[in-house]
Amino acid sequence: MVPLWELLIDEPVRRALYGEISLPDFVEKEDIDGITCSVDQPMKKISDQVSKDEWGILWRTEPSGLTYPVGGPIRSERDLERYGPPDPDSPSLLSTLQECVSRFEGERAVVFMGNEVFEFSHYLVGGMDKLFLAYYANPAFALQLADVVGDYFCRLLENAAKAGADVLVTGDDYASRSGPFMSPEHFKKFILPYLQRAVDVAKNAGVPFIKHTDGLLWLIIDDIVDTGISALHPIEPMAGMDIGEVKRRYGDRICVVGNVDCGQLLPRGLQAEVEEAVKETIAKASPGGGHILSSSNSIHPAVKPENYRAMLKAARQFGQYPLDKEMVETYIKRDYCAKYRFRGP
């Protein structure tokens, strides 16, 4: 079978299908091949909607349960000099991971999700714009900040592998649908060395490494693959990332993970359209193996639960090896996302 895995399956979708249910129970009931665990970050409540984590980052929680950063503790070099990151060796950070390892070891892939440096760097300084200004005006400060963040996450990833994680994944996004957030030169200077460090942690631990990043990646994808990643996720089709083309170029070096659209199709499409998209994705990415089927990011609260269920059903129906040759020949040249790209966001 073509394996099934998701970076995230948010609680509202799980609840709509089963009522109150934990992620491990949901993964077991739906017989999904892997489960993703994240760090158990202690949070201090500031108000009804805002909490502060151990980094000093403020997070706002939406009614859907999604959180996003709204402020950081570092505004200057002096702040950074006085700053101390959390302890990556705190045993409590990996409690959920250890529970999943105990429950699923040898049965499902237990994937631990951490970060490299880009996202937490801009969380700490209070915004992506402020970090980009530092890239131009104060690169030494930006690199010093990256060192602080990178040291923490490399140690955390190392500890996760020792705790039994089967796979490591980092979730920093590098691009939007129009291209990378930064120039290729800045990517090479401020991001790539730290991605390499994270990949090397996985290699030294003997576990695969999945790189997650949304967006249009063609300008930087060679650099990403050259770090030695094991897999790339999610190869966003709405950003112009054709999973078949990525497989053709890099399939002898990496596994491709993705990429049923979760921006338009899974929230707004028909179940029959979801089935067609799954068949197309399998036709483009699954021949010869090296493909894990997932959404184009995650199963977020806007995804129709019945569409996610239709995606899983179609994957099991059409993702059996040997693949149906006629299906592959029919669907490999299709582009189900074309109408959504024309419609826009």
C-alpha cells in the first residue's frame, strides 16, 4: 500500500468524525501508518486568549484551537545577550513522544516534529519583517540568534531520536505560493547551514529526516535536497509544485510526501473530486514506491471531515501495489488544481 501520514490532524476534524477522541486513538481507528508528536511546551496563561511559552513568546489561541505568535522577547542585541532559551534536556518536553513510542513502537511510524531556526527566530523578534531587516542591517545579530535557536532544536531532535522517534521532521516554512520568503543568497547564509545541522542529527541517529515547507520552492529546492534530507513534504500543488516533476527530478534521492490540496479541495470540494485528486496524486508520485500520501499541508479545522474520510478511502482503494497501469496512464497528465489556481485564494 501507499503509506498514509499527516503532519497534523486537528481536533475539530477528529471530533466531527468520532466525537471526543485523542490523536493516538484516531490514528489507530483510521489505521494511519504514522503519528506526529510535537514538543510538550509548558504555557503560562496571560489572558483568556493569550499565553506565554518558555521562550517568552506570546501565543494567541483562536476558537478553532489554532495558535499563532503575537509577540517576542528580543528587540535588540542587548536583549539577546541577556536571553536564555529553555532547557532542551527537560524530560517533560518529550512526554507525548514517549507515550506514542510505548503505544505504537513497531506498528506505526512515530514522527517527532521540531524546528530549525527560521520560524522561532522571527517569533522571538516579533515578526518576519523584523528578522528580514536584521538580515540586511545586522547579519551578525541574525546569525547569533540563529545559533541560539539552532542549538536548542538540534539538541531536542537528538533527544527525540534517543527517546524512540522513528522519523524526525522540521516544520519551518521557507516560501509562499509566489516563491521563497528571502533571496537564495540569504537562504544559503541564514537558513541552509542550520537545516544541514538538523539533517545531520537525524543521520547520526540513524533515522530518516523529513523536511516540511510550504510554497514555491524551485529556486531553493536543489539546496534543500543536497542537505541529504530523506523526504520532502508537502510539495504544495497550489504553489505550482508538481509532485510528479519533483519525483522525476529527485525520486532517486528522496521520498516525496503529499499532496492532496487542503487549501481549496478538501475544505470546499466534493467527495468525488477528492477521489479524482487522490488517483492523480498516486499516478504521479507512487509508481516505483518512494511516496507517502498526505494532504498538501495538514488536516486543519477548515477541512470537511467527510472529504478527509473520502481521501483515506480512495487512498486505500487505489494505492495498492501493483498500481493499476491504466489508472496511472490516465491520471498522470491531469492537473486537478488548475481550476483552484485560476480561482485564487
